[in-house]
Amino acid sequence: MSDFLPITYQEMKQRGWEQPDFVYVSGDAYVDHPSFGAAIISRLLEDKGYKVAMLSQPNWKNCEDFKRFGRPKLGFLVSAGNIDSMVAHYTAAKKRRHDDAYSPGNQAGRRPDRAVIVYCNRIREAYGDIPVVIGGIEASLRRFAHYDYWDDKVRRSILFDSGADILSYGMGEHQTVEIAKRLASGEPVKEMTDILGTCVITDFEHLPEKFLECDSFEKVSTDKVAYARSSRLEFDEHDYMTGRNLVQRCQGKYLLQNKPAAPLTQKELDYVYSLPYQRMYHPSYEAEGGVPAIKEVEFSIAHNRGCFGSCNFCALAFHQGRYITCRSEQSVLNEARNMTYNPRFKGYIHDVGGPTADFRRPSCEKQKKYGMCKGKKCLAPTPCKQLVVDHTEYINLLRKIREIPGIKRVFVRSGIRFDYVVADKDEKFLDEIVRHHVSGQLKVAPEHCAAAVLDKMGKPHIETYEKFQEKFYRLTKAAGKEQYLVPYLMSSHPGSTLKSAVELALFLKKNHIRPEQVQDFYPTPATVSTCMFYTGLDPYTMQEVYVPRTPEEKAMQRALLQYFRPQNREIVVRALIKAHRTDLIGSGENCLIPLDPKTRKLLEELAPKREKQRRISRYNTKAPRRGAGRNAAGKSPSYKRGKR
């Protein structure tokens, strides 16, 4: 059927169903678009012949809403939505968000904290031992014992707290179809302990013959070295070709993670994207203003999955995986062509991308046979010698989309990997992007400039970004355009000291970059960076890592990246005093803060007595001592009174 799946009992009855096979419970509003995991899984099951009812953002205060469709024949599928419910609700400073793009009218509060756990417990209240399968990013990233930033402690696997029968990790298509097939055949859900890409709770007698054991929940929750050691094992065994069964003891039971499921082949990916999505939110939300999350994706095309860039702070590597799969050219062209028949389409495709827009092939030939290298990165800190850089297929795809009648412009917004572009000796790709696919601004992600911080992020050093920046502006000028790079930047990542933040502020000033937005590092579950944040250890070297933890220091690092804002002046002055960089206050070329009367007063109030005396002596001297008062560039600015 080509219409929306039923969201009410009446809609289900209109289809002639007495009961659904599955009820899909989601923390997001119902948006039938392939950018939403709920849409993909529900449409896939529908195409396999199963009846799926959608229970989006149910009232979780009691179990009544979970009975909306009656008892499903096969079971419940539960997801918190496209993002972790705690990330949806709280900022990196743990402040409650006032909006939610995945809810009608952008209204926050339509889902509970820890949505997967709450929903599953309500289902158990309603129907007892009915089969419950959890999936999506919240379940996937919390499948092992994990550090939880909001509780500031290690929580056990979400399988234990939710009481679900099976956890489907990763993208989920293969394992969901297998689970449905077995349930429909009458196999008890408790016996489904061997499905690839799933986790279950079992006892020692029912573990597989071969497995690796992580340190127990009891161990990792009290021993940070054990946590870091187990985290590395979990990361390394996530490759579908080389990954092995993992187990983790918890309170007398065992969490069993079966080997990862294989990513979809190109043929399978094409099939998934050919399903009859409405590509819009359910009409029932129109009265509330619709669902804002559709705006950026309604006329965007996802052409690939996976990311071998594998930044340490990004959850993609532990969810989608590092192996690249992509849709065929024809599949993408068909989707683009179909957009032109949509009455809402104005001729602009907002994006042709994915986790990383310009990846259309595996990083090297070797991984096709041996899988991804453990403990190594394809691009950082420098590109691997085995890396194959080829943009030909991607740029040809963009050209063909541009030629479709009814399409005016095709933009690329979802993450050009600048280090991959720099590694391409042929500038034709970047030149074509500059000429045809940038809407005034191109967003890229250098994240920082300090080498020590970038190493902990798993990013290339800043020299690579500077090469990209030079190429971009040179080609932009040659094209006769006025376009700009918008860099994503992150403060307070593990490894970033106050000195590192000052270094980044100086880099921004030198390059005339004034970021409007800065992201504080957010310790989301199951990333390498979150492991560093919690343990203070790099899980791959077991060396200590500096971690900015106090709200005061985090605020200082963030403010330094926006040193130019008047409202940040006091905190920047505090940061410069603490970093022993008061030489950056004044009129010198590299100075971040001018020494006006307001700043002078701040210095007198904030600087320690000895520092205050030194500065008063220094600034009251008509001619500075030789060698005194030099700024970061080694130049001696004038300190004549009234000339600043």
C-alpha cells in the first residue's frame, strides 16, 4: 500500500485488520521518509507481508496507550527515535532543551527520558511476556555496560533495564527480517540467541562455543582501566568481516553480542530506498505546525552508508560501521526524478550525501578481503598508504542529477571530507563542487587546530585543513563566486587544555573566522572520546588524557572560540589570566581583547596581586623595556597612554 501506515485503531480497522503483526513504538513523530529509521524498518516489514501499526510518541505515564491496537500477533518493536532521548532532551551542559525537531510543532516533552526503557516497561505492564525487540541508535549504542553522562556513572546494558528480549544493533534491516520470519514460524523469542547483529541475555550454558569476554559490568563500573580495555575490545570487534562474538557478565547473567550483521549490498540498499515512502510527516501533525525535522531531508538524497573517517567523538562507526556501501546510480537518479513530480518541490535538492558525502567506495582494496584494520584510521593523522582516493563516480552522479528536467540546483551539505579531498591529486572534483554545488557556504569540520587535540579526536592535523582552505578560496575566486567555508569547531574535547583553546582562538583570528556556533564536546554513549572523558585514558594507548571537566573551564574554552563577543569579555579575560596569556590583551596584532578602560578594570579585579602589580608597572611605562610586552607574533606593541 502507498499511504501512511495506521496510527490509530480506526485506521487499522479500515485496512481490514483484526490485529497487527507488529506495533512499532517510536519516540519520534511518525515521518514516513527514509531518513527515519522507523520508516525504513516498518516499510521493509510491510513489503515482506507483515502488518505494522505505528505507535509514535505514546503517552508513557501509564500503559493504556500501548494497548491502542490491541495485542499484536508477533510482538513490539521499540526505538527512542533518530537520536538518543537524553541527547534530544539535554544540552552538553545538561540543561533542558526547549524544543524537539522530531516532535510536532517543535515541542519538547513528547517523549520520556530513556525512552526505550520506559516504553518497554509499559509494554510489559500491558502484555506481560510478549516478544519485545529494541533497536535504533539509543539501544545500539547502549548495548554494553556504558558510561552515562547524565547519571555520571556506568550503567548496565540497556537490555537489562528495558526487559526486552532482543536488541538489534546497527542499521537493523537484516536482523529485523530474520526475527520476524522466526516469530512468524512459531519459534519462541527466547530461543533466538544466534541472529547476527543482535544482543540477548543468556546464561553460561547457552553461550556459543567461541567468544571473547569483556570485563564484567561490576568490574567496568568500578575500574576505569577495565572500562577502557573493554571499550577497545567492543570497538575492534564491530567489523562484520572480522568481528567475533562478545560476552559481558552482569549480575549473574551474560550479555551476548552476536557477530555484526553484514551491511546491505547495493542491490539491497536500492530495494530499501525504492519502498513506497510518503516522504512526509503524517497529516495529523499539520494542525500543530508539522514536524521540523522533515525540512532538511524531504528533498535530500542519501546515497551511501558507513564512514571510514571514524572520528573518535562520532557514534557512526559503532552504529553504521566503517565499511562503505552505496546505492546504484540509477536508484539515486530515480529518486531525484520522482522529486520533480512532488508539488512541494521547488527545483532544489538540498543534499546528495550521507554520513560523509564524497565516499562512494571502500577506503582500500585490502578491506574487501580482510575487513577494516583494527586500531588504525584510514585518514588520520595522515592518509593510509593503501587509501584509494577517487571522486569520479560521485561527481558523475551529481552531473547526471543536474541534467534532470525540473531540477535547478543540487547542493552538497552533509559533510565533504576535506582531508579526502586534499588527498585527491586531481582538483576537478573540488572545482566542480565550488562551481555547482555550494549554496554560498560549505560546512566542513576541522574541529580544532591543536595537534594534540586533533590526535585525540582522530582528525587530521590543521595543515590539511589549511591546504583545503587555500584550494577552496582559490577555485572560488577563479569561478567568480563569493562563497565561504563554515568550519565546525568543538571545545573541551578530551586532550584540550586551556592552552589548546587559546591556540584555537589565535588560529581563528589569524584566519578571520568568527564562528556563530561552537559545539561543546558531548559525551554520548559508546564513542572512543566518551571513553576518554570517563576514564581519562586513551583506550588504544592506555596513556592518560587531560579532560576538562569543570563547568568553569568548559565555559572558558567555549568563550575563547568566540572571544570577539562583548558578552564573553570577562570570561575570556579570566581564561587568559589562568592560561598565563595576558600578553594577548592589548592592541597588538594577535591580541584577542583590547585593553580599554573596561578591560583594565577587569584585570585589576581578577589578576593575582603579583600579576596586577606587573601589569600596572608595564602599562604605566611610557616606553617598554627591551624585550618586554611582546605579543604572540614577537612584536612589541605601543603602550603609550591614550593610543590603544
